[in-house]
Amino acid sequence: MHIPPKINLFAGAHVDRLAIDRRDPEALATALGEAGARIVPVWGSETLIHEGESTHALLLAPDECLEHLDGPDQLILLGRFRGAPLFVADLAHAPATQGRGRALDLRMAGNLLDFNEAGMLAYARAMVLWKRRHRHCGSCGATAVPEQAGHVMRCSDGACGATWFPRVDPAIIVLVTDGDRALLGRQAAWPAGRYSTLAGFVEPGESLEDTVHREVFEETGIRLAGIEYHSSQPWPFPSSLMLGFTAMAASTEIRIDDDELEDARWFSRDEITAGTIVLPPPTSVSFQLISSWFDRAGVGTLAELSGKRPWQGR
């Protein structure tokens, strides 16, 4: 049975990032002045969502946002979205809804939105959170000021002048299988019954493969025989890039000696079909990893059986 490759939610070329020169003040001013220019408003971790016959992200005109900012240099350029210039604004001190829609966290809204809008909002959210965390120079502590349309933060102290660029934190996430069984674990803080794939951040000096082996062994005591890359997913909560893998088990005895996991078990397809556990949310690459393995049995797709929305394309 051929299983088509999946495009994970939040991934994809939703915005043309190269369409407007971030380093050219005149190009930026022209873009902001275009009739179709729009701004993604972000409050904390929330954005505006319209929930009606169709659910979509609400984008504001520049004059609806600029009055709440110290100036246009506080905007972050995202690029062109559906042909029009798009910026993001951190409106932490402005009214949260503007009377226009419902403010929702992207974790809740992502699966409700158009695929491209969800990805665009993930990009916007990640940029706002990065800027908030770099208000001061990491070298000398002086105030940092935005440059290049918000994609660079530069130290205001001329003697230092350090520049800071947006970064992501790479993390592996892996589904380990043993024939008809999949290894899933749960953390104590998760909703009752939820199990998911194993994951962990890449440490300095590690390759991705090294991290997969280390994390699986640290959390479950399982040794691996083989690893294959599956797909990746931007995960802006706050700034991760999830790198998905599948792996075959070389050992099967589980030994939990890790503070992160409350439990880890082998689950068969039949147990998953029977609803023995609660699966991770469909917005996650974790769900897609489990789905890719489950669907290979040819007894139906996990998305159909669980009633989840399958993010297989645009």
C-alpha cells in the first residue's frame, strides 16, 4: 500500500519571504503603503480568529495597528501573503479583540484554519516571541533595536554592536516500532490517557542520529537498530523545529529511568484502533508519525478511524 508523503501543519512556503527587500527602507515603506497591506496582530500568544461559516485568520489594516505602536519600525515584515505585503505587530498593550474576532492561541486555532493561514500565523508568532526575548544584547546587556524589518536585533551600544538573528531550537521526535507494535510514552502533566512519540532537544556536539539514539535510550532503555528521517515541522511554542524520525527497535524491554516520562509501553494497532489511548493532537508531527506507521497495515487510515483532520496537503 502506497502512503503519500504528508505535509505537516505549519510547514510549507506560505509566505513569499523574498518578495520585499528587508534591508531597503524605501521598499518597506512602499509595501506598508500598498492598499492591500495587512498586519497580523499578536497579543501574548494569541491572534484573531473569525469563527463563522468559514474560520479564518483576521488581518488588520496598517492604520488599525500603528496607533498602538511607537512607530512602523516596531513591525516585523513577513513577506507577501496571497500577493499582498504582510507584517506582524506585537500588540501586547492594546485591546485584545478590537471587536473584530476571537483571540485564540495557535495551539487551539491551528487545526481550525486554512492550511496556509495556519502556517502564516506560526511564522508570525515565532517572530514576535523571538523579538520579545531579544530586547537586550546578549553580550553586554544594552538595549537592542530592530533592523532589517525586524529580522535583526542590534545592540544599541556602539562599542559592542552585536547583532542577533532569529534562531530555532532543533528537537528530534521519533516513533520506535517493533513489527506490529509502536513505542509510546506519556508525561504526567498530559491529559489522562494521552500517549505520544518520544522527543528531545539536540544537544551541542550531537548529530540528529546521535540525539535519537540517546533520547530513546535515556527515556525507555530501548536500543535502536535503524533510523529513517520522516519529515519536519516548525513548532513555534516557542521556537522549536521538530525533526521527525522512525526507528526499529533492537531491544524491547522497557526501563524507565527518566524524570520526563511517567509511563512508556508498546501498543499494537488493535489497541490503538480500540481507543486504548488518547492520541496526540492532529496538528503535531507526532500524530503523523503514528499515522504513517498505522496506515501501512492497509486496514484504514488512522485519521479516518480517529476522526482527526489529516493534514496531507494544501
